[in-house]
Amino acid sequence: MDLAEIARAVAGTVGRPQDADVVVSGPAVVDSRGATPGGLFVAVVGERVDGHDYVPAAMERGAVAVLCTRPVDAPHVLVEDPVVALGLLAHHLLDRLEHVTVLAMTGSQGKTGTKDYLAQVLGGVAPTVSTAGNNNNELGVPLTVLRADASTRHLVVEMGARGIGHVAELCAIARPQVSAVLNIGTAHVGEFGSRENIALAKGEIVESLASDGTAVLNADDEFTSVMGPRTAARVMTFGLSGDADVRAEDVEMDVLGRPAFTLVHRTDAGEERAGVVLTHIGAHQVSNALAAAAMALAVGVDLSLVAHGLGTTGGFSRWRMEPHVRGDGLLVVNDTYNANPESMRAAVEALAHIGTGRTGRTVAVLGEMRELGETSAAGHRSVGTVVGQLGIDVLVTVGEAASAVAAGARDVADWTGEAVVTASRDEAVRWLSDNVRAADAVLVKASRGAALEHVVDELLVEGTAVR
């Protein structure tokens, strides 16, 4: 669209009248390094960086116009708040793209995994755009929308929340036809204050649905399964429960902890079934896959195509239970993208399963889980309890907050493993380099801010992903 239309959509003004006919044909970006030919650069003023300073760099990379708060030496549209304007522009684009179905999801954990599975399934049916990484906030959602074009048929949007009202605001930008609430855990409980408040916030995604939409709810989650009355839309449930509309039966795990199961879909005409073999590690992937399956079935995708898409490798976000093998045979599972007590437990359970198929030790390298507020110490200690109960051979904690994980493991009376407390990534790497053996299996996991992917890099040197 040209700058004149963009200006009308965002309640802004074209900075230079002669630029009103300049046409934006590429995606919007807030990082000048991601600018592409024909794209729009959004000059956001942050705490440390002013996007206006990077306009020349964005233009050099091919951007043709800028959304900004003050005049720049390039075709531009002036607005009061570029972030608000970005949302308005995304909403306007969706109004133009009448054939796009928006499928949105939220939850305390599993959003990115579910989003990846769903995008893989839908992408095999029709052109699909999905959230990159976990860009799920007031910037990430409109940036995702603005990657869609006239050929797009499915828009898969991950939505996060930092407080009550945030998900509703994101749904106002991209109103979904299918909404899923995956679970209500303790991630971000420090910001919300309680799981009840988290449920209140996450449930806004089903409240946004029109009556002809579909709410996809986790039948196995006590806070999610009761959200049906919050929407006038059709409700579809998923889970391991026999009452779920979409469920998994006969779940088995291979030696690397990759699940296989029978996907069951209950319809008015009866039940249909298909076999699924996932390529990613962890029993928790079953729930993610079921949520994606339910969302795809809600928009009419055939069950056989859903099952095939779930088992297809490719297009998944990195650092999510990502297995690598070093030249000497050491297995390293990189799950360093994020962490909370529930996802930590799932990852440690996967490590314990992997250990049953190897001759070496299981080594859990665990760092800090952030945004737990007053529950931080208890949350870390609870993970340690899981480590001890599952009989993990070696626990290496990284950083002061994570030392509570070691305390929790040591409190398990019959745990015979070893707990090593380190103060930094470098100290952890030194210990691991001197002590891990080729036959061992190592899990590395922490919140994003801990940056433990550097530990993985040092351990692998020359690693090859297992696929």
C-alpha cells in the first residue's frame, strides 16, 4: 500500500507530500538489520536505542519508507506512537486480506512449540505465516501480521501477556477465528500474583472470539478446561483425557524420548484415528501436538494431513529440546530458549527417559528461571526435587538463583547423584569440560536471560543436530 493509505490507517501524516505515492511492498521491521527491499522501517524509541538513528541503515538494506515520530531524510509517515501505529496498520491489513484465517494461542508454556507444529501442518495445506521465534507482544504480533500478503491463507499468531488486558489488546490487532489456551502454569506468576490472575488474562483470547469461531481448550488443565463459559464460540478440547475431542492414545517414546501415538478425533459421526510420530524430544510435546491438531481440525484440515504435518521435520524454532551429538558421541540437548518450573520438569523427565537407553550418566545443567517473583526460591527448589526423584546422575546449577535447585535435589532422601553449584557459565563449562564423558546425555536449560546456549556451544564444538 502507498504512504497515503498507511497514513490514513494509522491516523498519521505523510511527512513529505511528494512521497504520498511511495508504495510499501515488503514486511515491516523494527530492527534495521532485518530491513528488506520494499519494506517499512518502524523507528521505535526504546530505553537505550532510538530507532530514528538507524533510518539510514534500514534504507541501505532496501526499506522504502519509515514510520516515525519526527521527520527523517526518507519517505515517512509521522505518528504520535510508532508501536500503536504498528498495531493499527496490522489491523488495517487484515481488513484488506479477507481470505486470511487467524489462529492464535496463549499459555504459560508450550506456545512456541504448538505454534511451530500448527504452522507446519497448515503450511502443508495452504500458504501460512506464523510468529517468528516468540515475538508475541505488542510489537511481535503486528510484525507477524504485516508479513502476510494476498496469497496468505493462514496466520498463526502466538500471544503472550505481562498483565491483565494485554491479550485483549493483541486480539484487537489480530482478531482470531480460532483461539487456544494451552495451560495455566506458574510462568510470570511474579508479575500476575497468582495462577487465577494468569487464567483471567490468558482467557481473554477466547473472549475475543465471535460466535462462529472456535475455542480450543486443554482438557487436562484445571484452569483452562473451565473457560468454555467465557466465550459464545464453539469449544473443542484436547488432551490425554478420554473426554477430550482431540486426544492421544498408546503413547510410546523412542530411545531419544521422541513420542509416537495414535491421534484420535471425536466427531458427530464417530471417532477417526491416525498414527503420529513426532521428531522432537519430550512427553510434553504430545500436548503441544494435540493443541496444534485441534486448531488445524477446527479449520477443516483432514486428520491424515494433520498427522503427516505433525511428524514432518523443519521450520521449528531453535533451542527447544534440540538434540546434538558431539563427534565422540556425547549427546547434548539444547533447551535454552526459556524456562519455568513446569517446562523444567518436562525437560528433566525427558532427560531421565533418554538415560534409560544410554550407558552413560544423565547430566542436567540448569540455570535461573526468571519472572517467578516471590515464588522464585520455592520454584527452583521444586525443580531440584524432580531431579532427585527422577534419579538424575549429575546436577550442575549455573548462577546464584539456580543454587536452590541443588538444595532441592539434596533434600531428596534417596537421591544418590552429585550436585555441582557453579557461579557462572564459564565455571560450568570448565567443570563440564573436565567431567562429562562421551556416553553421557546432557540437558542444558534456563530462562532466556541466562544465555546458556553458550554452554552448549562450548560443549559441542562441532555438533551435529540429530534428525
